[in-house]
Amino acid sequence: MKKSKIILPIMIVVTVLATIILSQEEYSEVTIINRILIIVGAAIVSSVIGYFLLGSDVDKVDPKPNDNTANKINKKNSGRK
């Protein structure tokens, strides 16, 4: 799975949560410009963190061995006992 398929939903969730939190009565003194900057900054920071924490793509992982190669490996390992 590509990272971009995961990063976009992370940004959306962070944006929605930041909007909900900043719209509470406790943060009424924060101006609208500062709220927008906080929300955009939170979305960007979360996407950058998510990009680095997701690791490499699954496509780069070695393919599963087929039955023939798995049997050969098992026969080699059983002879070493």
C-alpha cells in the first residue's frame, strides 16, 4: 500500500479534531487566523511524522516462496540435524 493512501486520511482526521478542539469555549480568545495556522500546521506535522513512521512500501518486500522452493529449503534444513 502506498503511503499517500494513508497520509491523506491522517491529515483529514487531524484537521477535523483540531477544528473541534479549537472551537470549544476555552479557546474563544484565539483569533481565526491563528486557528487556521494551528490547524494547517498540525495537519502538515502529522503527515510528515506519518510519512517517516510508515516505513517502506509493501511492494519492496520479498515475494512468498512457492511450494517447490519451500520444500527444497525444508529438505536442506532437515539433513543438518
